[in-house]
Amino acid sequence: MTIAGGCRCGAVRYTLAIDALPPTYACHCHQCQRWSGSAFSQQAIVPEAAIAVTGPVAVYEKVTEDRTSTQRVCGTCHARIYNVNTRRPGLAVVRAGTLDRSEELECVAHIFTASKQRWLALPEGVPQWPQAPPAEALAALLGAKRPR
Ligand SMILES: [Zn+2]
Ligand SMILES: [Zn+2]
């Protein structure tokens, strides 16, 4: 099975060299709300080396005190595709809504729920954290492995 996705306009397409649709999590922080223009950002973490992209990718670097987040977006329609960040070398955060068959995705965790929009009711039993989760806890839920 090929896991594939792409941007809104179709100029950028990508494949993920993984066996199945990846588990995802939702981040409800204000930055993700602003960046997505929506209630939360839904994301999957995959090895950066597993991503193969075609099309006109543009790069946007967001530098903060302790990290640089390098965002890959479609150079035509500017849809965000994925990012890497200097605190998580080798891992990429894919915008899950860009995946084909996104309706089949599972969401296994909710983070930064302190700023969650109030109308949104989260399912019981899905782990959630009001702020950032411990990195190991989220990685365990996602089955994300740091490449060597
Ligand atoms: Zn596009
Ligand atoms: Zn966020």
C-alpha cells in the first residue's frame, strides 16, 4: 500500500514509505489555530527520510528561542504539507489533512487542550494534555521512532 497525499491545488504530491496510515494527534494551541485557520491542527509524525515529495515546495522558517521550525508548503497554493524542527532531528510532522483517505485517520491524543475551542467535545478515553505532553508519552502513543 502506498500512503500518499498532496496540497489543495494538486501541484505538490508526496508519498510516505510506511505500511499504513499513521496515527495522528490534534494540537489545540493558539499557534496551530492561527496557522490552520481552524480549531486545531491534526498531525502525524513520520521519519523525515520516509517522505518523497514532488512539485514546487516553498520553505518557511519560523525561528523561536529554542528551535527553528522549517515548514514545507506548496509554492503555488501555500497549503502546509509538513515541517521539521531542530529539537526533533530526523522526524517530520505531516499535516494530516493533506493525506489522501484522511477520513480513515485515527486521532490518538489531544494536546494544548487549555486553549481548545469550547464548542468542541473530545471523545472520552482519548489521552489529552492541557499543555505540551511529555515527548515520550506522545511518541509512545504515535509509535514514532527516532531514526538512528
Ligand atoms: Zn498546491
Ligand atoms: Zn499547536
